[in-house]
Amino acid sequence: FSCSTFSPSPPRPPARAMSQLVRTPLIRLGKLSPKSGATIYCKWEGAQMTGSMKDRMAWSMIEHALESGELHPGGKVVELTGGSTGSSLAMVCAIKGLSAHFVTSDAFAKEKLDTM
């Protein structure tokens, strides 16, 4: 296993960046609508900051941990990850001013690890 530590340093991404989580684009799927005339939409999670639906989950986890007192401002998040969850947590930690420590397997792609 390999380990990496992320400590945010100014400038941090603006907190307003996370407003994308509540404004995930809806795309109308006109050609898939049944003959009944129903309108079908899908959420485009790829529009999230890291391109992953894990952004929403990471934001929710960190918000809950801060609100419940399990995590304190300036604290450290430790996660076993190898991809999009780690990237999303790294982004949220940077926005919230938290440190992040990721433990991964050497089997994960270097490109995924670099995004964290």
C-alpha cells in the first residue's frame, strides 16, 4: 500500500464551487420518451467538479462529520481509496480547510492517484 497526505494551501477553491452539487444539470432525453408522451430527464453527474457523482457523497459525509462534532475545523480525513471518492474528498477537504490522508493500493492507476 502507498500513502499520500494532502494539506490544503491557499488559494483554496471557493465554497461557492460546491453550489454545483445542488444544480446538477438535467438533460431531457427526447428520443427515449415513450409513446405515452412522458418526458424523461437524467441528471448529468459528470458536470460535478471532479466529474463524479461522488462529489455529492463526499460533501455530505464531511458536512455531517463537522455538524456532529466527529470532525473539527482544521482536522484530518483519513480514507482508504483509489479513485473518485478520494478525488472528491480531496476537493471537499480543500474547500473546508481540512487535511486529507489517503491510503491506496499500488494497483490503482497513477492518473487517479494524481487527481487526489
